[in-house]
Amino acid sequence: MDTFADATAGELNSFRDEVRGWIQENFPASLREKIEEYYRTLPRYPEGADWKLWKDRVVQKGWGTPGWPVEYGGGGLSTEQARLLEREYLASGAFNPVEGFGTSMLGPTLLEYGNEQQKQMHLTRVSRGEVRWCQGYSEPGSGSDLASLRTKAEDEGDHYLINGQKIWTSGSRYADWCFCLVRTDQSRKQEGISFILIDMKSKGVDVRPIQLISGQWHFSEVFFTDVKVPKENLVGQLNKGWSIAKRLLQFERNTVTDNRFSVAGDVRPLSVVARDYVEIDASGQIANKDLRARIAKHMMDFRSLQLLQRRMLDETRDGRGPNESASVIKNAKARLTQEREELLIEIMGVQGLGWEGDEFSQIEKDTTRVFLFDKAMSIYSGTTEIQNNIIAKRTLGLLDHQ
């Protein structure tokens, strides 16, 4: 049984019943088998009456951003309640219809560093699913060494003039706004970076999509040429953006630790998927003992990851996170996700190599694409090597020795 510090088991059971009843009553029946379609569509939102109906109902309840304050469109729920709600979405086959970079990364960061005007303007619109955000961090030559970024913002009196280039910008084709790192002091490295919000419809913003090996166009290059940005879009203090950037990355790394591995493809437990593709013995078990053992070990490792995540969420609730433990979880999730996709392809055999054609189901084709896409998990949000450095220095207390 789950245990929580701030609520009794009876209170949470009562809330769980309320959530289940509400989802059962309000989640359109036509969407119950379309969760993969929803995640394939992101970062756009699907079109259609039932998709809109579900989003409107969730937004009215404040359950798109359940842990945010009510005054910013949130649900005002406790950490335990918000966590329970997200788990019930998944368990019921539903989904959070407003999730994205705005809810998972920018929102928590603005709650800490934004001024009241910025919170009122941006958080409420994120909570209502009205705007989509992208992240302007990496640049050509400034990926792992992010602090070497060169996109600059020059002070022009009542605005900043921004020139430079970002790359691997997820969702920028459809984004309305970008939270961006820019250089405002050329003489210093980390101490010369600022955190700024840019309207993607501004004159001088040019988005050029990049096709991936999976066939998707998830990333883009983004060019800024004499882009005017009002000074009120600066978050926090001038030249203090590096601290904000690190904090946001902790939130980002925390987002890859939810209760499901993939947002598309075959998302069922491996033990269930295997029954559709491999031999089952007389006792109802997977006949291949080696495969059965590897699936069991993988499922145990994932359960350990869930418990570690829960511990970190408890620390966040107490004001002690996200912290460097997010790097541990990010690395573990990347390894386990890639391991899962490889096991899926092995289990499916030839059916796990589908790209197009009627001989493959849509889930099988999606699984192939997810297998390829998730190879990037050990690179994005900070490479595995960078995370290992953070863990060594900030968690284990190890120092470089000459």
C-alpha cells in the first residue's frame, strides 16, 4: 500500500474514488483507445469535438496542472493528490490533455523565478492549454558545454535585440513561445547568460525542421535575426540565467521518470506483449527461460526506478528538490527505456521491424519508430556522460585531481 506523509490512507482512498468516478464520467468513450494517437500528435493538440471536450473538462477542473495554485489555473492539489491523479489517468487509459514543455518545465520554473506579471500572463494560458512552448538551449557547438552558447541579446533601451541560432529545438514547428538562454555579457561564461521568453511569431524567427531516422520531424533549427524582445520578458535578474537554466533542467530530467516508458508504440508490460508473439509453455509462462528472466529483471529494475522517483517527489514536496538525484534517475530511465525497446523488438521478431504496409499493425510500426527515437534518450536533456559528472561531483563529492 502507498504511504503518504500529508494525508491518511482513508483520505487518499476517498480522493482516488472521486478521481476514478470523474474520469469515468467525463472522459469521452471515443478516446479510450486513442492514447497513442494523442501522443503521436504532440506537441500539437489533436483536432475534433471529443478531443476539445476532454481538454475543456480537464481545464475547468484545473487538473491539467493539478499541483499548481488555483490562481494560475491549477487544481491546488497536494503533491500526493496530483501524483495519484496522474496515475489514475494512465490506469484508466486517459491522458493529461494539456501536458507539454509549458507544464513540465517552464511552469515550475516560473513559479520559482517569475514575477507576478509573468505568472499571470503565461501560467494561466499554459493551464488552459492555449499556448505551446519550446526550449531554446542547445546550439551548434554548445550542446554538452551549454554555457559556451553564443546567441546574444543586446540592450536596445526598451527591448533586447536577439541574434543567433538554436538547434535540436523540440516542438518548435508548432510552438507559440520559447524559453531561451541568451548571452547578455560577452566577457563572462556562466555569469553572462540570461533567461528570456520569446514570442515565436516575432519578426526574425526562422524555424527549419530536421528529419530524424525515425521519420519524424520532432526537432528543428531555430534562427534569430534581429528579433526584438520586450525587457519585461526577462525572467529573474540580468546575467543570472544560468541558475534558472540548471533548475529548469532538473525539472526536465524529472519528467522522464513517469509510470510508463513510452508515449507511443506498444505500451503494455513486456510480459503481456510477449504472450502475443512468443511461445507459452503448459504452465502459462514464457517458454524461453532466458527471455523470461531478462523480462523479469527489467520489470524489477523499473519498479526500483519508480520507488526512487517517489522518494524524489517527496523531497520536492518538502522543498528539497528536484536536485542532483534527477541526474541519477535520468540515466536510469534512459538505460531502462532503451533496454525495454530492444526487448520489445526481440519479442516481436520480424513484426518489430515494420515501417509501412498492411502486414504490420499501427502499434508495431509505432514501436519500430519509438525504438529508433529512444536511442536519443542517453543524449538529450544532458548526455549520460554529463549526468555521470554531475553525480560524481555533486552527489558523491568527488573532485577532479590533476
